[in-house]
Amino acid sequence: MSGSNPPRPPPPPVDVLPETEATREQRQTVGHKTLAALCSALRAARSYSWEHGVFTPLLDTVQQGMLDLLSSEGMFELDLAGDAFHVNGQPITLEPHTIPLAAALRTELRQRGVAGIRASLAPPKTDLRLLLRLFRPAPPPHLDDRGDPARPFKVVRLKLGPAAASSGLQERTAKLAEAYGSAAAFVNHTIQQLRMGAPALPVRLAGRIVQDLVDLQRSMPMRFLALARVKVEESERYWGVHAANVAVLAITFASRLGLSKRRRHDVGMAALFHDVGMAAIPKTVLQRSGKLDEKGKRAVKASPLLSARAILRDGEVHTAALERAQAAYECHLDLVPQEGPLTDVGLAGRILAICESFDALTTARPFRAAHSVRDATRIMTTEQLFRFDPQLVDLFVGVVVRLFAATTPAE
Amino acid sequence: MADADAALVHGALAGLGRALARAASDSHAADRHASVLEPALGPLREVADKFGTVTVTIEPGALRFEGERVYADEQGAAGFCSRLYRDGVRSLTFRRGVLLPELQAFAAAIVPGGLESEGDAVGELWKADLGSIQCTAVREDLLTDHSASASFSSEVQQLASKARDAVEFVDADASLLDRTQPPPLWSEEQHKKHDPQSWGDLARRTALTIARIVEEDLAGWDLEALQQTFGHIVAEMAIRAEVQALVTALEGVAAMRGAHAPAFRAFVARHLAEPQRLSRAVVLATAPVKTARQLLEIWTGLLPDDAGPALLAAMDDARDDLAPVLAGAAAQRRGSCAAEFAQLLRDAAVPTVLAAVEALPEDGRDDAATSIVERLTASASAKLPDEDLAALYAALGKMASSPGRAFLAARLAQPAKGLFKKRRSEHEQLLAIEALASDGSLSALRILSEAAEGKRGHGEAVSAAARAAVERLRGRRQVREGKPR
């Protein structure tokens, strides 16, 4: 697949209208006001029911803007062209506070394959409510120019375009791939830097990478989950790809469990750092294809504590840092000989234990071939079950693995 | 904007700035932020309702609205405006419908140093996921700061290409799922049950993990850094009154084995001996939890040998029932506070003295007995209640020290004279007999035997008590030596 973006579609044709300064100004003012209100309403549509009263003032503004333009120009057309919004053919200059909202609207429209919204008559409020309905987290599966065929608009029309959908998809796929690549490369470089005696973990950069991963998971969960299919031959890069895959699986799992954005971020961060302790283990041990000698076994068994050490030496004691350290240790408790009762394990550690085991089992290692998804699942639910929270394993297998299997390339 | 409107917005934003500055000045009091922020909420809601959105620009040390400075942070570079600016936040937009919990979450996100915050305002605001408060931030290119960025970028591109290949295979049916958000698998109750997110519990487990790293000899060159982290955790636990977690963490240190355990314990001991921390431990020991008293015992047990003065100083503010614990710990470190410890034995409440005496090592008994003798011979001793007097005599007996025996012998031999003193004198003679019996040494036996002979002119009760004590002591000695009684 080519990584280059397709050429951007040309701006929509401009109808012949009296192009006075006043017209342009009015279009900009009304267009911006309408667009801003629409953005706000559509953003809130993720959180509130489309019938909620919270939308009333916003929809009043949208309706008023559409009426203003209809009365002066006889039409209302909002088009998405490239990265810009055009109202009645004129690109709208966005104010700083509207830019992020407009970007979100652009993404939402592209995800639904909508290239524009138009009306040639005064739209009733019900149409605007139905427009909101399309932007719920679970939108209707099919759209036509009158919106949801089950509840069509009376006046408003959608401009549907595969180009809008596909260009958005290309853009998002590129972003997804870049975020994943950054995560995996980040871990590899961090391990390398630790080997060379780096003073501290680059936590802030990791935080930004995981923010991107969490956002992308929400906007395209299936493609996001498919990232966990990436495998590399070179053992040198294994730890980075493994950590990124664990992050993908863990963020997906956390999202399905309904954890908050903060907690999904915590889990993603813990996943990225869960094997940094490998930096303290000689490469000869990590790349060995046969059985490990006693010294090698001891080193591998020490790795969870070494990961915790690498995280804890930074001296941070806030919740997220402690969670990272504990998850790195607790997700591998099977490696650490326990003398007393088994330590109680936090949720991040329990999630990581499952996700990291699934990724490790489905990856070829110098000392064994990769297991199939089915075999990996069987091993996790039988001989390795003692390692996991049984309830969580069931949910993981029943939900995440099932979705993961749905991303399998068609034969 | 009309002058009146502008004044309204300026007033609201200035009030918000002041409230945020107050919240930021006390990062540990997130629960108190509500009362600080509430007065600023009304005006902010009013302007947001009136104008739809209000966007304020962030500058180092100030907030600006439509080009005009509406709030200047008195703390300058240390204030929240500068912090937001440093972290990359350039503007904040408040929308209609801001509620207090949202404003609290916003304050928590921008307050540096809170335990729920990682210290990066942009990241924290992103995590807070606020609906009515949004920020714009400069997109830092942190990747370019990443060392070896050229090779890093190249690796990113190679891995991104593999990722594109993996994603490309997601077929149309599967991609439809991209547009749906199925309901979460867990309910609110299940979240609370499975993910309680208690910092105390997390910190307790982390403290034990650090102890494990050190014990397994895996700390390497990070030993000092791990000690510091452990110290931070313990300090934070104390601030947050996580008594149970503290007890577990300190027990872990006390039980730690391995080559580096003594060095680690020595660090923790120094940390715990800081007067402010010790005072905090004394306060925590009064917490209404089962393990509160245990905390003070384990805390003081870990202190270094020179912590005697700090322990005795901590007694000034300690509740009466905790003073004995501190006195006992000071007794074990009396080498570092000989004069103050002697003073304690002369002046402190009797239960405290008894605890100190109980904890004394053998080589400290003579000095301690001297102090107690001084107390008993001082004129103020006449006012001691009978039970205190009895306890002090018993303590002297238990210590089996030469100065103690000499005093007891003297008291037994020379009863106080005078009509009114006779009764008390006989009482003290009986106490001395009991104490000497408790001493149990040959010297004590000799003193008791002489008193029992009746040649000293003691009253009948004293002689009888002495005889009984001699009998008891001889019996005990015979048993010890294996002779039939």
C-alpha cells in the first residue's frame, strides 16, 4: 500500500453570486457562527442524547445562520474541501478557539463519508435534531442524502462522497501507522538509551505517544486493534513491537471495559514501559535461540523487578508512575519466585499480564515458533490460567480476541 | 464588546485567576479546592452563558482577554499561568455550562505536584477530558528532542510501514465496527470493585517492590535513587495519613534481608528521624485505626542510634499514652541523649519512666537507677501517690543495679522518723523488701536476711515481710541450682 496521500479534492464550485465585500463579510460572519455552533452541537452529541435540551440554544444558532444565508443568498451549503470548510462556496476563516472543534467535525464528517450539508428551504428543528443523531457514538450503519433512511430529513440534504470518506481514511491510517511506529521505535530507543546509562525515562514523550494511541483507538477501534498484528523478524526490535502491541491490546481492552480516558492512558503507558528492564539483561541472553543456562534464567526472572527499578529510580511517586512500575512487576509475577502469599495485583498489572502473554504467544521467538490465535487462547485459558485474573481472561478472550480475529486478512 | 460587558468578563476572569492561584498554592488540598473555586464559578458561568464562549490567552504570569491583561499572577514564574505557558498551553476556552466538578478537575489538572497529576498540564487537561473547558496548545515536537532522532525517525517510518500493511487488511465489514461504540463491559460498581485506584494501596505495594528489588540485590547503581523514591513514598504516605500502608512499608524495611539491606535501612532510619516526620508519626499514631500504635512502634524501632534527642523532643507534643513508646525508644538510644534521658527519669510520668526502664539495655541500668533514686530522695517524692511510689521501687528492683540496691538497703535500714512519717516509712520499707526480692541477687538476699533477723529494730510487719522474701528467694535459688527445697 502506498503511503502517499491522494491529491486533495478541488474546492467546490462557487455559484455566481454578487461578490461584494459586504456579502463576503456576511458569509464569513454568519458562516463562522453557524459552523461554530454546529461544531459544538456535534461534539456534545457524543455525550448527550440528541433529544437533550442542551442542544436547543446551539441549534437555534445553526437554524438562524442557515435562515440568514437562505434569505440573502437563497441557499445554504456547507462543504468540506480538503482541510477547509466552505459556506456557500467561500472558505471560512476559523478563529483560534474554533480550530480544534472544526478539526473534530472534519474527522466526524469524513468517518461518515459526508462531504457537505445543504438546504434550499428553511430547515425545521426536527431536521437539525436528526442531523445530531447521525453524530452519536453509534451512528446508523448506512446513510443516504436524506441522512438515516430509517429517519430521513425533510429539508436538509447530505452531500455524500467516497472521496471524503477515503481521503479521511487515508489520513487516519497514516496517523495510526505513525503513532504505532513512534510507540514501537520509542521503546526500542529507550531500551537502547538505558543500556548506555540514560539518566531518566522520557516519560513526557511517551505520554504524548500514548495520547495519540488512545485518541486513535476511540476513532477507529478495529483498525487500531489490527495494529497488534505487526510482528518483526529481527529480535533486536522485538521489545519495541511487543510493547506497542501490548499497548494496543491493553488500550482496546481498557476501552471495552469502560475505563476512563485517564485510566486508558495509564494502562497504555504501563504497557510501553513494562519490559524496559530488558535493558539490564545482556543481549546474548535475550537473543539466545536454545535453552537458557542458570545465569540466563536468573536474569530473565529478574526482569520484572528490573523494569520496576528503571521506572522507580526517577523518584516520581504520583499515581501514574507507581502504576507503571507496579504493572511492570505485577504482570510478570509468574517469573518472580514468591515466598509468602501472592501479592495483590492492580488492574493495570492484570490487564497487562493477559495482553502481554497473548502477544508473546502469537509471536515467533528465537526459541519457539508463533502460536496461532486459537492455540494462544487455549494455552492462556488452561495451562497458563494461574497467571491471570480468570474473569478478565474470559472477557479478553470473549471480546478482544474475537474482535482481533475479525481483523484477520481474508483468505 | 460594550464596556459593561468587557468589565463583566474581566471581573469573571480575574476572579477565576485568583481562585486558580489559590488552588495551585496548595496542591495537597484538592478536597478544599471546591470552596476556593466556587466563588469564581458564578461570574464565569454568567459570562459563558452570555457570550457562548470566552477564550482567554495564556501568557507567562498573566491571563489576557481580547488583548487586555485581566489577571496578573503574583507568583510570576512560579505561578500557574507561567506553568501552563511553559507546558505549551496558549489559550483556554470556557463554554456554556461549566460546572463545579469540571472546574475542580480543571484546577487539579493545572496544579503542579498533585499525586494524581503527572506534572504536564497539556497531558493532564487531555486526560481530564473536560467538555466545557478546552485548551489550545502548541504541538511540541518532542520526537526531535529524542536522542539519535535521525535513526529514530527512520525506525518510526519502517515500523509505520509495517503498521499500514497490518491495518490495510481490515476488511469493509470490520471497518463498519469502527463507527460503533458498544456499551462498556463493566458497570460503575464493577469499576469501583476491580479498579479502586487507591494511592495508598498502590504506594504500599510499590514500597514492598522496592524492598524486594533491594533484597534480591537488583538495585545496582540505582540503590540511592530507589532509597530516595522510597523516602518520597513514605513521606507522602505520612502526609496522606495512610497508616496501614506505612506500617506495611516499614515492616518490609525492618524485615529486609540481603547485602544492601543495612545501607537501605540506614537511609530510611535517617529519613524517619527528621523531627518534622517524627512529629507527624506521633500525630498519625493517634489516628482511629487499629494499626496506629503499631506504626509508632515500628517507626521508632527503625530510628538510628543518635535519634534520642529527637525522640525526647517529640514527647512534648505526644499524647500521654504514646509517651511511653517514645521513652522506650529513647532508652535504647540513651547514648545520644544521656543528660536528657536522666532528666526524663527524674521528671516524667511514672508509666513513661517504667516504659523507659523496661526498654533499657543492661549497661544502662546503673545510670537509670541513679536517676530514679534521685527522684525518690528529692523532697517532691513525699507527694508521690502510693501506686507511683510502688512502681518506682519495683522498677529499681527489676533493674538489679548497685545504686538501686544501695538505696533500697538504706531505705530498709533507716526508716523515717516522726509520728506522721512512721506509717509511710513502714510502707516504703515493705516496698524496698519487695524490690529487693525482685532484684534477686546475692547482695539483695544478704540485705533481706539481715532485715529478717530482727536485730535492726524493725516492726513486726517489716521483719515478717523480709523473712517471707528471704524464704522465697532461697527457694528460687535452690530451684535454679537444682537442689531439693
